[in-house]
Amino acid sequence: MASELPNRLLSHNEGHFFVFDPRPYGVTEFDIISYHWGDTVDPYECRDVEGVTWTLVINPKKLNDIKRWMIASGVRYLWADCVCINQGNEEEKAVEISRMYEYYKSAKQCHILLDMVEVWNPQEIVEDLSFIDNIIYQMRGFTMAAQAGLTKDLTDYLAVWGTQKEWVFGIDRATVWAAAIEPGLLNCYSTCIRRVQSVFANAYFTRVWTFQEMLLGRNIIMWGINEQIKSIGLLETWMDFVHGSTYKLQSWIEMSRVSTDASVEAVLMAIMEDNITLKALRTHVRGIISAKTDIISGGSWWWVDNHRGISNVFSTISMVPRRCTNKADIFRGLVGVFSGLFTSEEIKTELTSDIDKASFAFFRQLSIKTGRAWTKLAISSGKRGEWDWIPVVADYPELTTTDIFSAVVKLGVLIKGQPLVKAQAITGIEGNPRKYMDIKLSRASPENEAFHFNFQGCNCGKKIKTGKFSSEPIPTNTAPRTVVRDETGRILVQCATLLGWVLDPDCNIIEYRRRLLSKLQPYWRHTDPNTKPPKWIDRCASGSFCESPHYHYFRSHNMSMHYTMPDITGCGSRLHNETTKNISCEIRVNCGCTIKAPFSLIFDAITSIAGSSIGDMAALDQENRIVLQDGLGLVQVGDLGKSFSLVAFGGDSYANASYASICRSKKMDQPAIPMKPWPRGRALVRAEFEHNKMRDYGYVETGGSGNLLICRNNPMDDYRIVGVCIDEFFLSKKGIKTVKVQ
């Protein structure tokens, strides 16, 4: 046991704290703590912890909180990295990082310390949700307690929640009364939900190192701390309970009335939005728990033969992008999870702040030691030589999050002793890839920092035929228009409809915009909650030109709009996060149409096409391991200033240009019927991609994560990754075969 003890532990005796080497003193047990450092401070000498002979950078208040917690919890011996590692000694840090798994495995208990504004008892949530469940069961067909014949104790308790406690439900109390729904029940429910959400909003859940510590820690207890210190239990003990309550509450409201009016729909929409958030949180928690099970039961080398577990770790850490102060920590912060992957010397020399070098070293080492080739669902730059399937990660000052692990996939089996991969692929794709659309990423300009959408049809400014010998100019609408709160939903539906006609013109446009806006999940400020009913996507289209547009009369190439939507406060889509929210995309179609919009809207739109191989988040197996396939990994913040192209193997790449001419030459009351087949068999490649006549194309299915486009120049060459398939299926001549990927 002594060999597994850390070199230093923090201890205390009658209020006196000291750091010491536990091995000579017969210490056999210790606890370990996981916490968010917060903002560091200038190095200072620590005078109140004996044995710390080096300078510290941890905020003295944070260190004091740890000491207060040790006394309150009765923990005698503790490993805390802020004082047990000399953070200024790079050699010592590299050695300690390589022993993270060992420390967390050996600790008697792991404690997570959360800074909280309000420290609450999770048992209260369990009791309140049980109360809600009981009330819903007893009220059955009634929506007000006074009608349901409840006991006086229950009605009194509901009255306290409805009139005396702080009102936190997302809809004002007057609207709830107007909907004839028991306000106390909704307020009690909403208080529970907000407390759950506040835990995940804690800074602790935004860091790389804390993710590793959550996975490695055994017998975890969570503590909330402010002026008080209190145990708040385990997330997994009540997450499913909370999520189930949203379904019960929604069903009770819907089943207890024959019809719903506007106020009822406003209440239902608030509950549905909570349900969306909780569903994502529950998936995240389940991914963490599943990873913990794999690691604890599999031992330090669990990752060598558990490829599903590896996928789950990468999906879970990127599901909520986590930050670190030092770029090197993006990879160093996972070394404990992949114990034995790097030696302390390799950590120091290879996992540096050169993000591309670190990425290459990490995925090459992981591939060699597992015998499986690990890559990303991303476009290869062709700069790796023999290791070309390990993607280049473009460096960028703001790249300090775990977005780098989005869409990590298993390509195939590594050929022993060679940098080559054996993969099962669909080969001999019919047709040749022809570019028809370009996408460029840039930083949003100051005027476009708000959510924006600028569409210019290629016919705008030209003339449209209005009679046998007459024509008139097509409006350009270049002046930006600010969309105010309550009209946001209607404008979003218009934008989604236009995106559908440009990106997937052969689709069912109503189903397309439902997929797109359901994935985007936009949140916006409104003055009246009735403007966002539960089925707002369809309701906001009702009565407008895009309600049910006819294929031959929706002249998208003749249209233009320029909107700024400052009241959109965020999106539920993972594609809209701190890293991507200030990225703007510009699409140029070969007919001349242009679209400028936020990254999240454009890439959710691309992955919403019918039959897409990417765009959803799915559970991988019955053990709740998850795999993300939402498209976030296709391009990243480091790709700012770069361009990408959509190519099509089937259809006609100039169908848009042909149809634009038809739209311009036909009068508005005449149908514009496309004469060429729309592009199909679509894939995303780099803008510099070029096809030559000798090339042979195929694609590798990565097990639910999306498909990688591969090609070779002649039958004697190995394949290379050149892009990502947008469509799931391509016509092929040869079918499935084993190929070599370089």
C-alpha cells in the first residue's frame, strides 16, 4: 500500500495545517478532493501551511475553503493538488500527472467541492418530487387542488408554494392562474428543476481536470460550500427522478382537459423546454457514470480493449465543452483516464501547448497501444504523410476547450508495425464528386455578433418576367432589419425554410425545418409566452408564405432577407457554445446565392438534410455509453478563415444555376419546374480538394457516428480520408470490402 501513497498529503491538528510525506509515518488511508481552482493569483509564499516551501498560485480564499471543509467533514489526510504538487516544477508536475489514476484509485473517498450561492439538501428535492408525484396521482382529472378533494395538509402545503415562496416557474403567476393550473404544484416542480440545473451550471462542470477527477474518483460525495458546508449527495441518485417528473407533469396537464388554450400552451412549452434541458443533462450524467464503471471495473489499462468505452469518454467530455487555462491541459487532463498511455517524460515533451503536436502524439499513441486506429469525423488536410488519417488540428488562440474531442471515431484496425489501417469500406462510389457549394468560416463582425441571417438570392437585382414584353427588378432587401422579441419564432421558420430550399431542395420542406429547428432549439426573449406554443415551429409558419410552400412556386433564388435577432439568448444545440457562438459562416452556391449566418444554424442546417449520416446524439449500447454525431467535430474554431466545399457524386451540380434561370424567366403565377436532377451523394471536403480522373472513392461507416469519405489515385495506392459524408448512403459498384487507409 505504501507505494500507492502520494509523495505529500495535507493534514491538520487542532487547527494547524501542514503538508508532509506520509510514507515514513505509517499512514495507510487518505482522501482526495476535486474542485474548480477558479482564477489563480500571482505567486505568493504560503505561511499558514507548514511544509509548503514553494510559492502557490491558488487563491487564498479557495485554500481556506478547503481547510474549512477538512475540519467540518472530519477528513484528516487529504491529497489536494494545489499544495501537494509544486506547480512551478514542470518535472514534478509531469510525474504527478502520470500517477493520477493511481492516486484516485488508492484514495478511500473522493470529495467534490462546489462553490454554491445557495447550499441545499438533495433530500429536499426527492421529498418535493415525491410530493408532486402524489399530488398528480390524487388530482387525476382535475387541475386545481380545490376541485380534487385533497386533504387540508396537502392544500395548505400547495398554498405555501403558490403564494408565499419565491416564484421561479418560467411563466408568470397570472398566466398560470388563467390556465387554471395549480400554481403551487408548478412552483414546487420548478424550484426542484432550477436546483438541478444550477448544479450543472457550476464552474466545476466546465473544466477539463474536474472531468477526469469525476471519472477516476471512487465513493464520491458532493459538497456545497459558501458560508455553510453541506453534503449534497450524488447526481445520479435523483437525476432520473427529476427527468421523470417533467413527463408526468406534462401528461397530467394535457389529460386533465379536453382542449388547451393559449395560456395552457404557454405553461406546457415551459415544461417542454425544461424537459429538453434535463434530457441532455441526464445523457451527460449517464455517460459519466458509464465511463466510471468501465474504468473502475477495467483497471488502469481498461482502455486497451474497450473501444466503446473510449468513444464514450470522448463523447462525454465534448458533450459539454470544458475549458482549461493551458492548451496542453486539454490532453494532459486525460492522462489519468488513459493511465499508462504516456510516461512522465513523454507528458513533458509531447503533450505541450502546441495543440497539433499534442493531438498527433495523443491519437498516434492511443492507436498504437490499442491496436485500433482513432481519428475524427473531420476533413483530413493530407499533411501527416503515413499517418494521414490522424487529422491536423489547426492551432488558434481561443482553442482551449474539449471541442477537440468532438466526433472521435474508430476507423479500423491498425496493421501491426505499420502506420496503416484495415477498415471495412463501401468502395467504388458511382459518379465523380463535383463542387456546387462553398462554406467559409470567419469571426462574426461587430454588427453580426447577435444571431443573424442574411440571404441574397442569385436573381436579386436582376429582372423577372412580368408579361409578354415586360419585366421588373427583383428586390435585394440589403438593409438589415432588427427582429423584435415576439416575432422571432416566425422569422426563424422563414430562415429555416429558405435554408431547406437551398441545401436540400428535393426534401419535404416542412419536415426539414422541423428537424432543423428542433435540433437548434433556439431560446429567445418574448413579451408574451403565447408566441412560443409547444408546436411553435408549425404555428409560426401558419398563414405565412412558407406555411406549405409548393415546390414549383417557392422562388428561393428570387428572394432576399437580412435579419438581426438580438433577442435570441442561446440555443439548445451543442453547436452553439462558448467557442462557436462568435463564428459566422458564409455559404456561396454555384448559382450565385449567398447565405451568412451563425455557425450553429449553418451546420445544423447541413446535418438536417434528409438521409444525413450525422446530426443526432444517440446511445451506443445498453450500458448507457453515448456517441455524439451532431457534426460539431466537422470543423472547429481553429478553422477560422478557412473554406470548405460541398461536393455531390450524383445528380447535377449545376441544378441550382439551371433552376435559378427558370425562376427568373417564369412569371410568378407560372410554375417553375426544375429540369435537372438535384445534387445527391453529398460530402464535405476542404476547398482545395480537386478530383482527377484516376481517383477511386469509397466511404467508411464508423458505427453510428457518421461516414468518412476516402479515395485513392489508382488501384495500387492506399486510401486516404478526404472528407465527411453528409448523405448516409452512396451508390457503389463494388460494395463492402476490406481496404487499407494510410
